[in-house]
Amino acid sequence: MYYVSTRDKEKKNRLCASEAILQGLAPDGGLYVPSKLPELSKDINVDLPYDEFAYRVLLPFFEDDKNLSKEDLRDICRGAFNFPIPLKKLSNTSVLELFHGPTAAFKDFGARFLAFTMEKLLVKKNEKLCILVATSGDTGGAVASAFFKRQNLSVKVLFPKGRVAARQKQQLTCWGENVESYEVRGSFDDCQRMVKSAFVDPSLSGLSSANSINLGRLLPQMVYYVYASMQYVKEYGKEPVIIVPSGNVGNCTGAYWARKIGSPIKRVALSVNANTTIPEYLESGKYNPRDAIKTIANAMDVGAPSNMERLFDLFRSYEEMCSNVSAWSVVDDEIKRTIKEVYDEEGYVMCPHTACGERVRRDHFANEDTIIVSTAHPAKFETVVEPLIGTTVEMPAALSSLMDKKSIYKEIDADYHQLF
């Protein structure tokens, strides 16, 4: 198994998984993808403990890796995946709750796997690495938590000024030590451009990424789609449509990879907010990235999604893309209406991003077997959610413990030179 850049059409530069993970972005600016997607092993049992399940799904992706042994990979999975992943049944759908990790967001899966992997590799090599991460909300907090005090690693977190929720900002800035936080006068797309520009600057070295452009984020995100779909089929005997709230499109790329390797997924559908780059492309055939629009589902405020490059690599023609990818936009008023409807009908509280997925289900898949992907705990968005449902949302203990820590960050322009 080897990995190549999405821009390396002749597949000349071949890396094993661990090399691609440490490098982050390919030298040509492309994103690493597997040379082939392996078939899902028949001996994978959804009744296994989740860490062992993940190890068995991921093992073929690390085949013949010269830097990580099988036991290394098992240790990484054991350390990274130590929290629950419930599939909660509602009246007309199931909700995959991915917010039970230490920062109450789905990014904990990828960030922790990446941190444990990088630490193991760097300690073996006696090398150091600086992680640059742009965040529109949840990524930075998950990365900061996962990499905090990890050996041989430092982190620089970039987030857009005025565009993250207060509790999210606290999660981004309460660390110190080996984690530095920067409030950027600009949008998430500006933060993302800064990271990419730093990577291709020949005067800088020892840098890598923890955004979903990094292979080490996508592989563990793929696993929970394998797990959820197998669990659903075991419980209900039918393949589900999985609806993924989407911003930078890394999470849904993991779902498409899961489907490609043989997971029992009927279809993957995307829900986006008022940033309509992907639905417009699917309607017109013209891909037109643009600056992000601010919404209440802020972690999805992305106008130039990086992982579209991986989807273009996976689905090579416009026709193939349209036959596999569906996407709908949900605006703020519809998000609010959905949060209230679900609470009134089910007594269940959704964050704004999860509500985007539920709106798409109600409008387009109401009569189908579905899994809604719940990407974050609603307590992270209390200023949006609580007025709609008329009650307070209890904070999970892990999130509550971060709220009293001192916030440390530096405000900078959208210029990556100010990071160094």
C-alpha cells in the first residue's frame, strides 16, 4: 500500500502511510490518497471493542509500512479511541453521536489518531515537528487537546476573528505550553490559505498539518462510517443513507472511502449551510470556490473546501461525481426551525451542524433508512440552541473543565509570516 498526491498524475512520488501522515500536504500542493482502496476484510465484526475494530479496518492501509508495526498501530488505536460512539435511535432516523470525545466534537477521532501516530513516529526518529492547523470551529480545539504535551510536537492554531462561538474560542486558546493560538483578522479560508502558503515556502521546514488535508485525519474518520453502517445493518437489516454535515469535506470523504471499500452504505448525502459551492457545482458542472459566508453552523463556513480535490480524484468525471454525490444547502432560519422541531417532537437537542443534516433528511430522505451524523455537542452552541428550545443544555464534563482555564492567544493579520 502506498500513497500519491492528487496532483501527481503519473504516480511518481510514492509514500507509505506514515510518511504521508508526517508530511501532511504533498510538495506539489496536492493531497495524499491511497494508490488503491483495499476491500473490507470479512473478519471484521461490529461486536469488537471499537479500538480493535478500528485497528482491523485500518491495517490494510498501513500494509508494509516501514515505520509502523502492526503492534504500533494497535497501540495507537487503543490510545486514541477511548470514548463511546453511540448510534442513537430517534423516531424516524438514527443519529451517529461523534461528540463524546474530550472536546465534544467528531474531530477528536482524527486529531487523537493523528497525534498518537505522529508522536510514535517522531520519538522513533528523534525528530521534531510543528503542526499548523486552520480551524472554522472544532478542528483547532480537538487538535490542541490531542497534541497538548505530546513529545516532539508543537502546534500553531489559526482561527478567524469573530467567526467562532465563545466556547469554541475558549477551547482553542486555553492550552499554552506546546500549543500557540492565533486569532486571524480574516475568514477560515484566509487561515487555510496561510497554512498552505507556509507549507510551500522553501525557507520553512519541519512543518505538517492536522487539518483534514492530512491523511491521518481521514483514515480514522472513515472507520466510524464502516462501524455505523455495519451496526445499522445488524440492527435493522437495511443499508442506510448517511447524511453528513459538510464544510471542508474531509468527513464525507471518509464516508465515501468507507463505501468504496465495501461498507454497507446505500448512499452518502451532504448537507451544507449557506456556503453553496458544492451544490452549485453539482447543478452546473462549474466549480467556483469563493470566500466563506458567516452562518450559525460556523464549523461548516467554508467556501473553498480543500477535500474536493480528493473527491475529484475519487470520482473522475462530472457524471460519476453526480451519480455518487448529493448536496443541499440549509440556511440559518431552516437550521433554527429544525433544532426546535426535533426538540419539540423528540426531546432531543441538536447542534446547528447536526440540524443541517436533519433538515436534508426531512426534505429529501424522509421515507428512507438514514443515519444523521452528529458532529458536535449542542452545549458548544448554547447561544444559538438554548433560546430555541427554551432550556439550558448541560455541558459535558470534558468541555466544562476547559471553561475556567486562562485564554492565551495573539491577534494577527492574514499573513503566515506573522506565525514565525
